[in-house]
Amino acid sequence: MATKPSSEIIRDGLWTNNPALVQVLGLCPLLAVTSTVVNAIGLGLATLLVLTGSNLAVSLIRNFVSESVRLPAFVMIIASFVTCAELLMQAYTYELYQILGIFIPLIVTNCAILGRADAFASKNPPLPAALDGAMMGIGFLVVLVLLGAMRELVGQGTLFVDMDLLLGPMAEDWGFHPLEQYPDVLFMVLPPGAFVGLGLLIALKNGIDNHIKARRKAAEPVVAGSKRVRVTGHVS
């Protein structure tokens, strides 16, 4: 299998094959914990770590694991990296870890991670596999942050509150209230608001893609086709 060029791997992860907007995988944690930006960043960074590490490890062992135990081996590798992420969060961001709760261990069951391990990492060398995991993780993180910012701003009228849970005392004053006396919109804080927000992001991406395709089509040079001359005659 020919390895994709790095530029294509980067474009796939960030835009063309984004796990949240195109593959629509791993939506359970994405919809459940993105009520604020800090929750989204915490989950996104943990997913990024697991995706990159598991892709690299799966690629390294791809020639030594038989087909019969391939998927169980992948799950064990992913579970090991999830445990590492969980222990790091317990050590350095314990309050945020408590807020995210069960959704950190549930990264093991994230279809986006197992899907990349099976579809790409198990068929490519370590460096492209690690790059693919990093780009898919960053693409997932960006969508998490955008959705978290949308829900926090519309739902509570705040942005970047409680960032000290992730970055420590230096981020205590990062939160701000763009609108004074803002009436909370409970719908956006609850899971139905997450579905609406994700739908809007997917619609925005599709609209941008359609606009780009239309511009490219309009910019294509018009090639004049050769005209056929119809000749009629009688065969004697």
C-alpha cells in the first residue's frame, strides 16, 4: 500500500476526513462534555495523546501480530494509552478529571481511534501513522473547542471560564462575560444543544466545500470541442 504524502495526511485530518465533521465518529463524548471550552480542551488533548500514541504503537507492531488477534491487540494498546492519559489528568488536572468523569475511560471505545488504528496505522510506517494520529486528533480537538465555545457563549454568556482547571493559577482571569446580565439559554447547555451546534458546524463545512468546488469549476478553462460535420449521401 502506497503511503500518502504528508500534505494529504494533514489535509485529511484537519478538513477532508475530519473525524467529527466527516466521519462522524466519537460523538458520545463530543456531545456530552462540550458545554464549556475548558471541558472540550481537556477531552480533546486526552484524545489527541491517545490517537497519536496508539497509531505509532500499532504501526510498530503491525508486522508481528497475526490477523486473529489484531483487533484485541489494538484495543489493549489504546486502553494502555487511555490509562496513561487518565493518570496524567489525575496527577495534574484532578478537578477537570472529575468533571469529565467516565468520558475519559470511554476514550477506549472511541470508534475514531480504533478506526484509524485499523484503517491507517496497521498498513503504514510509524512516522506517517503518528502524523495521521496527530492530525486526526487535532481535527477532533478543533471541533470540540468550536462546539464548546458556541455552547458556552450562547448557553451561559461566558467564554474561557474555569481555564485554571487545566492551566493552573495563571489562567484564573482568562474567563470573561461578553454580555452583562445575560439570560442563560439552558437548551444549549443540555445535550440537545450539542446536536444543534454540531449540525451547524457540519452544515458550515459542507457549505464551504460546495463554495470551493463551485469556484474551481468556474475557474476551469472552457475547451472548445471539435464540431462534427454530418455528411449524408447515397450509396449506389
